[in-house]
Amino acid sequence: MTDVSHDEVAARWNQNADQWTRDVRSGYDVYRDLFTFPAFQEFVPPLDGLKVIDFGCGEGTNTRQLAKMGARVTGIDISGRFIDHARKAEQEDPLGVTYKVSCYSGDTGFPDASFDAVISTMALMDGPDFDAAMREAYRLLRPGGFLVFSILHPCFITPGLRWEKDEQGHTTALCVARYFDRIGFTEHWRFGNRPKEEEVSPFAVPRFPRTLSDYLNAVAAAGFRISRIEEPQPSPEACEAVPRFARWRDLAAFLLLVMAERPVRLAELP
């Protein structure tokens, strides 16, 4: 699908990490704060007391929320700079979260069947080998454990997307193009809620386009049983706070949520 190496992905996120952390903790990531993570919290099963690993934890904001939901959390990320920021937040306000620099698409270094849940929020679309990530998630889960992840919706967030507008400038449709284009690329952007007078370099975000079948078949091929899928819309309150969210309420899906279980095999029964 792409010849971008994990080392190159790590280097990109290390370059992004300091500004990304400042922006997220300053409230500029309104998609996360008002839409994607609240939707994830409604979707995920109860976590109280569960041993959880967070794939692609970044600077730890979502990981810390999982801990506040009662989980015993380990966060992993390919970016050492992100892990530095996450550990600093944990030192300043301990929640019992541990962090490790590790790639979720390789051997993460934890024993087989050592977690009750594998969770990932808006991170699995940013790695070059989703199939390997699913195999590692399956290995890490105890029989009966579950996987829950959120990603950009692959049917609508495509390499050739563009918004169509009417003569008055109102957005009327999303044009989806190049859906089957699986060539990796780097996307450059800033958080849209950032004050315009603040000059910062755009983030360089590696992208690895996949189809819906690429994602779901990889989950199934790893051995999981898919149990639930949702395509949430922004809430009325979120659309009122950020009017551009109405495009994702009325015209297309921005977010895909997937839940799957590691089945209990007969040989694994007590």
C-alpha cells in the first residue's frame, strides 16, 4: 500500500509533537473536544477496572480520559516526543497511566493476552500497516477481550474530496473522489480553530488511504468478531458551537467507530 517506513512516520510525528501538544491543550482541536471523543465515549463499553492499552496515544489527552473512566491504562505511541509530553502530564497530575514508545504495528513488547481491551482514538489511519496492528491487538487481548477504535471515515475522507457550494457560498455536497487510491501521501494542515494572528508551521501528517473493506477485512482476518459499527453525527450542541460541523451532520460521515471481540475458543476455556 505504501513504502513509507515506520521510522519516517515516527520522524514526522516527532516534528509535529510539540506544537500539536500545545494546540490540543489550548483547546484548538474542537473536532476532538466536541465531536470525535464524546462520540467515542458514548460508543465504548464500560472500562471501570479493565486493563487497557491505547494504540497511538499521542500526547495523552484521550488516554487520561480513559483513566478517568476507570481503566488501568497503558499508552503507546511511535513518537518519543509525544510520550515525553504524556509522561510530563502524568507526573504533574498522576492518574496511574504508564507510557511506552512503541509501534502498534509491531511487537509492542507486552505478553500475550495481557489486556482486557485495546483502544485507539483517531490514530490507526495514520500508520502504514493496519493489518499488522490488528494482529498485534489480537495477540495482546485475553480471550473475550475487546477492541474499539475510531478513524476518519474511509468512504468520505478520500484523497480527492472537495466540498461543493452554491452561488451564495453555502456548502451543498461533498464530492468524493479517488476512493480506491491507496497511495500514501503527506497532508499539511493546521487546527482550524487556531487564532489567525498566530503564525505556526502546518503539521505534516502521513496519510495512508484505505477502503472500508481494507479496514473491516483486516479486523476479521486477525481473528476478531466484529460486533458493532457506528457513524455518529455531531450533536446539536456541537453544531451550534462550531457551525461548520453541520456539514458532517447533514451531508456526509466524518467518523467511523468499530467494536470487535476476541472470541473465546474451546481450547481456551478453563
